Amino acid sequence: MNIGIVSDTHDNVAAAERAADVFEAEDVEVVIHCGDFVAPPLLSAFEGFELHGVLGNNDGEISGLEATFDALGEGSELHGRFADLEFDGLSFAALHGESKAEVEALAAAETYDVVCYGHHHRRDHTDVGDTTLLNPGAQFPTVPDEHRTVAVVDTDSASVRFRSVTGSAESR
């Protein structure tokens, strides 16, 4: 199974739609959004996916976000500030990650196979013991192209691929 990871879409509907196109091309079934959607209309880009999300520091219309997640169906859920998820035997933690120390401590505990976070607007793929620490990048025009990415986690191989939302593909 392929899991798509996205973060910090900040109301950029066009970038969210491009991310969804990348996920569709990569045969992603489940998408994890690490926060900063900003407003509910952005979520329509992810219709057809099972979407799991956490709240970021710029998410203010929480009741609207909750209602939109409910309307998406497909098992979609807004988990609050933290999500504890499992797919195909791989455990995922998702949080927005305002505190890099909190994110690093969570990874260092090696409780999860993958710790996904956002907030810092820079893609990151770091192995911390048996845990993969993963920031997929951010999705708005002021972010440099090399960080305007999403990540795809293959649960069979536990591998991570970054894909650009600006048109060029990258792997890691």
C-alpha cells in the first residue's frame, strides 16, 4: 500500500489538487495531512482518498474542518492535534510539529515506524534508530521548489519517495 503524506497546504487549493494528482499517479490509497489546511474548501482536493489529518497552528475553522472531513467519508478523520495510525503493519504518528524538540523526542522513543510532521516548511527524511522521521515539505508559493513536495511511503518496503508538486519528480 502507498501512503501519501502532505502538510502545510495553507489554503493553496491549486497545490493541493496537484498533490492529489501526484497521489493518484502513485496509487496512493490513504493520505495523511500534517496540518495547516487553513479552511475547509481545500479538503475537496482529497476526495476519493481516505484522509487523516491533524490540526496545525493556522487551522482556525475547526468545526468546518470536522464537518468537511465527515463529509469526505472513505474512513476520513480529523484527529485533533495528534494521530496514532496503523496501515499494513506500519505504525504512523502524525502531528503538526511546532516544537522540533517534541518531534525529535517522539522519533527517538522509537514507538512508531514513521513520525510525520509539518510546520517547518522543509522536507526532511531522517532515520532515528528504527523510526523514520518525515516532513513532506510545504505547499505555497514562498517555499523554495525543492521543499514544495509530498512524500509517498510504500508500506511493503517501508521506503519513502518525495514527489514535487511543481512538476518535476524526485526520489530518495
